[in-house]
Amino acid sequence: MPQTPSTLQQKTVPTIWVLTDGKAGDELQCLGVAERLGVVPEIRRVAPRKPFAWLMPRGPIDPREAPDRVGSPIRPPFPDIAIASGRRAVPYLRAVKKASNGRTFTVFLKDPRIGTGTADLIWVSEHDRLRGSNVLVTTTSPHRLTPEKLAAAHTAPPAPIAALTAPRVAVMVGGDSRHHRFSTADNERLARQLDALAASGVQLMGSPSRRTSPALAHAVAAVFARHGGWWWDGSGDNPYLALLANADAVVVTADSTNMIGEATATGVPILVFEPQGGHAKIAALVASLTRQGAVHPFRGQLDGERYQPIDSTPIIADAIREGWLRHRAALGLTGS
């Protein structure tokens, strides 16, 4: 991307919308970027009816949610920046651009599937194919795990984590997805490898996800029980942040690019367990992070060394800010 003039480094604070259909993964990525810009965004959620939802991402938007309709999620006043994600948000983001007479700087996270004209700036992971002059490409996805949050969680860990001695390994277990299936053999293999890891003197701490099957959760929890580790039972606050912040290494299942990418923000070795199945995009992410020294295959033992944390979120936020400031300058808007 072109060099940013020094005049664009002024401390201008934009207004921001986060525009999605409410899907947690999409919204959290948008929120992570907005927060790195130092802004508490306004959350706008679209809910197109059939048949309009069927036609997305190409559109049109549901007329009931047009900008001039009472209760519309894209009703003005329009923001300085709109950050959107998810296929249903695509036509709404374009509608905001048009209704604001081009004033709103539009951003789309992930491949919108209809080309680079979707937004002023598009972010994609390097395992996506979309490329263009307005496309920013990074290895990992944006998230909300800031260095400050990780440091605070490390300083004051929950009592069950504080009671464990080093080395502590966080075990982040996913589950069946569109591309991966945890068979009985996979469950047993993961349990055996975790048994071997714990027997080497490592203390285990971990949690399931919403996709973790009862059989998989039971197999992993039994390992923790045998070795005195701490397996979150679902009560109280989710310890996800605390687990990552206090880990000397992280074991993560390969069914989620987000879990793998977020774990690299810690700077500790990431040990990836592969269940049955797979997908080219996940394989590409794992390969890239392996080349960078962050990721290693899980073999029931500690592998790898610490590295500089990998976090694409501030890179994306900086690109948005610079693009928006250039956009303001082009519109003849100056000052704060």
C-alpha cells in the first residue's frame, strides 16, 4: 500500500459501525479491529428475510431494512467507517456506501465472493485467493486478544491455573466441523498423546468448545483427572484468555483457523493435533505458521521455542486508519 503522508498521523477519532448478521465469529473479528483503532463501535446487525437472504452476497438488501425505513440497521447518521463481515452483510455495506454519498469508508473482513469492488478496503488471510490494490493480506485473522489483555490475565490467573506448576500447557479442544470429523480413533489418539505429555512432567489445563462432542470431552477430561490437570467444566467465566496467557505451550486441534491463529498471539509454541479430514485453507495456514516457527505437529511432547507473537490485528487496524484518512483528505475533510 502507498506511503502514508505525515499529515495523516493526526489523532483523529472516527465513528465506526460493526455490520454483520450477528454471527459471533464475524462480529468478534470486526470488534477486535475497531477496538485496536481505539473506538467503541456501534454494533449494527442485519436480518434479511427470504428470498433476499438467498441472493446474498450479491443482493439486493431486504427493502424492509433500507436506510430510509424506521428500525433499519443501516439508518443514518452514517459512520466515518463501516467494518463488515459475513456474506449477508455485503449488500448492506454497499448500500451504506451509496446512501452516505461515498462519505463512509467501507471495510470488509474476509473474501466477499463478489470481487474487490465490495469495499474501499478488504482484508483476507493469505490462504484466500482474492488479491487487488485495495486488498490487505495477512497470515492470521483479527481478534480481540490484545497484549494488554494477555498481560493482565497472566498477572492475575484464576486460582486453578495459578495452582499448576510450570511448564503449563493449554489444551484448546474444538470438534466436528464442515471439514474435520473426530472419530473414536482420533479421540483415543489425542488422549494417548496428552497422557504422554502429562507423564513427561507437564501440567495440563484446558477447555472444550461449543463444538466438542461429549465423547471427545470425556476422553480428554479423563486424562486431566489422571494427572491432576484442570479441565474447565463449563461453570463460571470462560477461561479462554487466561489459559492462553498462562501457557508455556498450547495444544490446539486443527479444525479452526481462528483457534490456531489466536494462539500465536501468545508467542509460545503451538502444537497442532490433526483429526480426520482437512481443508486446503487450514493446511495453508498451518504450513505458513510452521515456516515462521510458531506451529509444530503435536506428538505427545513439547516441541519448539518461543517466538515474536504473531498478531495481524494492529496491522489491519493501521491499514484501515490510513485508508480512512486518505479518504477524508480526498473528500476535502480536514481537522479532527
